[in-house]
Amino acid sequence: MPTLALASLLLLGFAAEAQRTASDNPPMPDFNLAGSDPKAVQIADEVMAAQGGRQNWDATRYLAWNFFGVRNLTWDKYTGNVRVDYVKNNTKIMVNVNDLKGKVFKDGVEVTQPDSLKKYLTEGRNAWINDSYWLVMPFKLKDSGVTLKYLGEDTTQTGGRADVLQLTFQNVGVTPENGYRVYVDKGTRLVSQFAYYKKADNPTPDFVMPWQDYQTYGKIKLSGDRGQRKLTDIKVMDKMPESAFTAF
């Protein structure tokens, strides 16, 4: 086969594979596709595939983990119900992150005063927003409000080669002014490091942390090792009793 024809077939094959991967991982509503770099979007799709794939992520219902020894979280992805148990002060918050309804147990009693209840339910939702991002960020690269840019190749703090994506946000979350640089390993296509910017346009990051020690939970891969800090007791479950989100 002539070299030119072979090259054309290879290019067509790569294009078809990229198109298939993208169709397997459609963006969430209001993901800024028009403002994102095509290469960054392609890499985001490769990350999703490496983590277990969109189908398996969508089928994952219950997740539980401990956030840096501070609190335990249990999350029903299908309903938005979240349970937050603080380790040191015995505060328990059960909140639906979609409608901010729920109940709170603090200082030995249930909180019923409306303003106080709303305050603690909001605290619980915000804890979930923060803590879940530390666990499942690689699955959220094409989330609503996200813009992805490709910044080229770089070396992580552990010496690995990686493609670097810039994530910025618009009109989403508690702190949309934040930004991240996400390092995607050249070989595994798993996230291997991220850099956090309190202000997305700051020249230097506020911190840089590894994403290490990936394990398979259910049918997806998750990392709990952030260097000096750890997410522990990670679980993925198919079933949980309803009382997990209602009983103190």
C-alpha cells in the first residue's frame, strides 16, 4: 500500500476513535465546549475512559469516604442525598444537595430552628461540593460551567511526563473564581497531579498535590493518596438502606 494512502487510513482511524470516545462521554449541560480546546476535550475523554468509562461512572450510585480524617461522607449520586458525619464533634448532617432539604444533629439534639437548620444544611452541601471534588474530579472534567484549555506537556513533582489541562469555571460551585491545572499521565491517561489556584489567573498555584495509588472500586478507578494527606475508607456500593440518609 502506498505510504500516503496508509497515512490517510491511520489518520482516519485516529479521527474515528476520537469521535467514538467523545460520543461515549457527552459533556454535561452548559459545559463550555465552544470555548474549550479540542485537544483538551479529547484528553478529558481519555481520562474518563482510563478511570473506568462514562457508562460505569453513570452506573455508580453510592460512594463513601473519609475526607482527611475530618469527616465521613456517604453520597447517593442518583438522588443527591448526602450524609456528613464529623469525626470530632459528633455533628451529623443529612442533606439533599439538589434541594437543600434535610436534617441536622448537633450537640446531642436535632436542630429545628429554621435559620440554624438552613445554615448547617448549607454547610453540609458545601462540604460535599469540596470533598467530592477531591475524590471524583477526573470524572468531572466536562462538567457544567467548565472551560478546558490545553497547556502542553510538563513534568510532575515525581518526574512523570504529563499533558496539562487548565480548568476554569463560570457560574458554578461555591468558589467559581478558583482554577486548576490537571496533569494527565502520558502513559496511563490517569490524573497524576493537580495544582490549585485560589484565583484562576494567579501566576503561581496555592498548592500542588499528587493523585496516587489508584484502586478499582466497583467498576471505576479512584485515588485517595494526595501525598501528605489522604482520603480513606473509600467504598463504592450498589445498595444502601434508606436509613443511611435519614437516621441519626
